[in-house]
Amino acid sequence: NTSRLKLFNHHTHSYTSTTVYKYNILLMNIKSNNVKSQNAVPLLLRVVRQSKFRHVFGQAVKNDQCYDDIRVSRVTWDSSFCAVNPKFVAIIVEASGGGAFLVLPLHKTGRIDKAYPTVCGHTGPVLDIDWCPHNDHVIASGSEDCTVMVWQVPENGLTSSMSEPVVVLEGHSKRVGIVTWHPTARNVLLSAGCDNLIIIWNVGTGEAMISLDDMHPDVIFSVSWSRNGSLICTACKDKKVRVIDPRNQQITAEKDKAHEGARPMRAIFLADGNVFTTGFSRMSERQLALWNPKNMDEPITVHEMDTSNGVLLPFYDPDTNVVYLCGKGDSSIRYFEITDEAPYVHYLNTFSSKEPQRGMGYMPKRGLDVNKCEIARFYKLHERKCEPIIMTVPRKSDLFQDDLYPDTAGPDCALEAEEWFEGKNGDPILISLKHGYIPGKNRDLKVIKKNVLEGKPAKKVEPTAPAPKPGIVMSLSNCSTDRM
């Protein structure tokens, strides 16, 4: 066993040619009955773990399929700077006198004209953007100007610059670095600012419904919703990972010094309820760890990776249980499969390129090409361009591979905002990708801002702008109010 372990190269996570040679000799001995197969099988299982994702490989698209001549934002903030859905790619860009981001139809590849219209309503740099999972034309943005804005993009993209959002959400006293939509409830949006405050909004009324203002003593690095949106997990500068029930405003689990290094951490929920984190050790080694929120005294597993100093951004596919790690400033994407068997987080492979990445967008599953066995697609931001990277499982058959594409979360919401705030939960409504994803026609959405003087304001959150009169309706075309 010791000699076999030495043949494993822990730096490249691959077996040496000597191991492969011995593996092939063992196979030949089994076929010639020189070795009893029942004794050989455990050895074979230890040498090569069976997984349909073991041969996943990444490939960048050709230059003419990239988005060129884009001035990607240089703001100092560890967000992904890019958001993607099956219709559009949005990229935070440099802007003079405020903040802006591009919204490009996916087919709008090639050189992007410098005069191409932008979304430019913020008065400070944009720090984070997120597409609504229930409507491919609605996007939220958080900015250094302390506001969150929600925008509606026309059916075929922008024809002129957009400076008027559908709704402005004001409640933070410092810059807003995180915006993320609820996965299953319509019009529920979470924002987190450098005032250490988390606000959960009902976008349909423009109200701050929940304010978590005394749970984090320092800057919040990341926030992630659970699969059904009943819980959130956060990573904070105080080195704690917290699992929070936002509606009851209670911390249900927390771990101090989840990663002991001073550099930023990230924490995301997995489909089974466990929490996956990335961070740094005391010796400044990059780490990944897996935690059970029911017992966070010790991690399920911890892996040291390398000594690079770029923050690891995790992107998770709940359908395949594969986590992709993209380091800011790295030129590679590493991916791991998470299972119930030790060591629980299994290294799969690394996609490497020459240029470092300034940010990364991740396409939802319904936007992938199932006919090409594409299981993930990234949009890598360079200094002056955006480059799609396609992750594929090699298969010989042209038939639909149902083991690669279990039913996935569709665009329909399981709950209305009011239902969720009243305490109801709903799992994602799943769709089949067997015949590809066909986007439905979005219906009109009406945003009704209530008179805040008639109701109780959220705790410590008071709108700074005067509210419109009751009954004023702001129409949002190409968006959805009724259940799809």
C-alpha cells in the first residue's frame, strides 16, 4: 500500500506512468486467470475511482466566438464581475462618473463597439450583478453608491443606454457588494453591504422586509441560499461561517476559524444541505472544506491546494454535485466531485490556459447544449475580452445522456414573495432537458410601491427617497407576474 501511495503525484493529482503500467498488467493477469478477480477488484477500485465525470475536459471557444474590446472593471472587489443566463451575458465595465455594466445577447460575439449601450444608472462603481432565476430579462445590481437597482432588459437587448431602473432599493449605509436572488420565490432579493447588514427585499413592492443587522461584526465576504431558500450561509471577515434562518432571524449553526488565514473566504450551500467553503490556512495555503451544519465542530474533510493568493470563487452544479473553483488572477479552473464516500471531495481535473482571469460567469444548466454533452459553460473575463469555456463529457453516442442531465431547476417559481415571507418553503420546480430548453414568453410584471407611511418600516431601514402615492404602477414589459 505504501509503495502504491508513493506513485500518486499529489501536486498534479494524477497517477504516474508506472501506476498505469501496473494497472494494465493487472488487467492482463485477470484476463488470463493468473490473478483471482475477487482479490484484484478491491485493488482496482483503490487505483481508479469510478465516475462518469472523471474525463470531463474544458475547451475555450474560437476567437470569433469571444466578446472582444470590453473594458472590464478594475474595481477592487472579489466578486465575479459577470452574470450569465440562457439569453444574455452581463459584464461589469469601467465607467467614468459612475458605474455601468454591459448586457449582451449571447449571439453578439466579436468586437463590441465602444459606443455600445450600457446599463448606467448607478453613481458609483457597480460591484455585483445577478440575473433573476425566474425571468431572463430581470437583473439586479449592487454598487458603491449604497443602492441596489433592479433593471428590465428589452427582449432583444439594449438599443440605447439605460439609466432608469424599475426600482431602486435603498437601505444600506455603505457600499453594496453582494446581490443574490432567492432560488424558488418570485421577487425576493438579498443584498449585503459593507455596513455588515443583510437586507431581504420584496422587489414587487420595493420594501425591505427583513434586516439582519447584528449578526456580522465585520465585512461579509459571501452569502448563499440553500436549495429551497429556507436558510442562508455566510462567510465573514471575522473568520466565521454562519448558517442563518433569515425569517426567524436566528443563527442555527456557526464555525469560528473555519479557515484560519486572513484572506477572504467563500461559503456555499450544497444540494444535500452541507456547506462547502474555500479559504486560506494560517500558512496562506488555499484550502477547501466540507461541513455538516448539524455538527460544525470538525469539518467532514479539508484539502490544502496551493499557495496562490487569489480568492477561490466556487461555482456549484447541484445536478451533478460537481464544484468548479476559479481563482481570481489564476489561469485555471479546477473541478471536484462531491460524494458520500471518503475523501468526499474528489479531484477531477484542471482546465488551464495562459491568461489570468479577472472574473467568471457561470451558465445555468438550462442554457447548455445537451446534444454536445456540455455539462458546464464559463465566461472568463480577461482584461479586454470575455471568453466562453465549455466543459464536456466525452460520449460516443448522439442520444440524450440522461445520466448527465437529470431534471434541473427551471424558470418557474415555486412560491410568491408573500408566501415565502409568511413562512412557506418550496423546492425548485424541475424541468427535463431531453429536448433542449425552450424559453417561454415572459409576461408583463407590475411593480406596485406601497405607501410606506401606512405600514411599519423594516427594522433600522428607512427609505431616503419619498415614496410614490398608493396604487402607482411601474410597468415592466417582457417580465413575469403570473406563474409561468
